[in-house]
Amino acid sequence: MEQEFDVVLTGSDGPVEGIAKKLDHSAYDEAYEFISVDETVHLLIAKENGQWTRVAGTDPYFSGWADELAEQVK
């Protein structure tokens, strides 16, 4: 079962609002996907060996987004 929740990331022109969902059946310990409301930002983060890392997503991106998303999924 996928768990969805609202997320706001910090963008250069203001907040980037979107929906994050926990991905089931992932090859990682834990993984989340974020898609902005306007679908211009996509981010996939995964936790391996206790560390969160950006696995995929749109470019360019802010390096802090993976940490921001990880904080909001806790």
C-alpha cells in the first residue's frame, strides 16, 4: 500500500509544493518519490545503510532537496 502526503521543498523562487509517496517493493531499504503539483520537479530518494541519497529526478535540482524530503518523511 502506498502512503501519500503533502510536501513543501524550498525552491529558488519560493516553495515547491507536491506529493510524496512511499514506494513499496523497492530495491532499497526505504524509498520515496516526490512530484511537484505542476509536475516540473520529480525527486526519488532512497535509504541505504542508514543514509538518504538522491537516486533520480529532474535536473537541475537543489542538493538540499534530498535532505528536506528525508526530514519530512520521518
